[in-house]
Amino acid sequence: MSMVRACAVADVSAETAIAVEVDGTDLAIVQSNGCFYAIADECSHGAVPLSEGDVGDGELECYLHGSRFDLATGKPLGPPATEPVAVYRCRRLGDDIVVDLTATPDDITASQES
């Protein structure tokens, strides 16, 4: 596992998302229900930044067409999206949020870290 700094904890307010680039990968770093998540920053339906969407109850809603995604799994929770988005292992390390770009969704679901 190779954890890389994504941003400062202070950069991500409760129930919000921010856009970051980590080693060439565009991510939305999200805080919801007291946990941090890293999810691909592109909606699988509309190819727009998910970091500009609404956050609540462990979900991220795309601002363009309203597709909702589970932050822990990346699975779509409502139409029009039918394809999941990539999620990455993410955790707080001191004052920083770090991500592992090599983790698979199965790894993350098995050991979700806050």
C-alpha cells in the first residue's frame, strides 16, 4: 500500500467535496458523516466533475443530471448513471488526507477507513 498526500484535513469541510489531483489522477476528496472518501472526480454518466456536486449521508450527487453515487463503493444509487466510478482507499493521517491509488474497490469495501 502506497499512501500519498491528497490535501489537508482543514481543506474539506463537513458534507462537502473538493477537487484534487494526485499523481495525475483527478479525485474528489469528500467528508461525509465524519468520514473521508476519495472518489474519481468524473461522473460516469455526464463526464462532469463530481466534486461540484452535493454531499450528504455517504452519497455524492452529480450537479448536472442528479446521479447519486455511494462514496464507499462508487456504485450509482440513482439514474441516469448506471456505471460505478472508481473509489480509492483514503484516511486521515495527522493533519493530512492520504490516498492509495492502487487499492481496488473490493479492498476498500473490506476495510473502509475514516
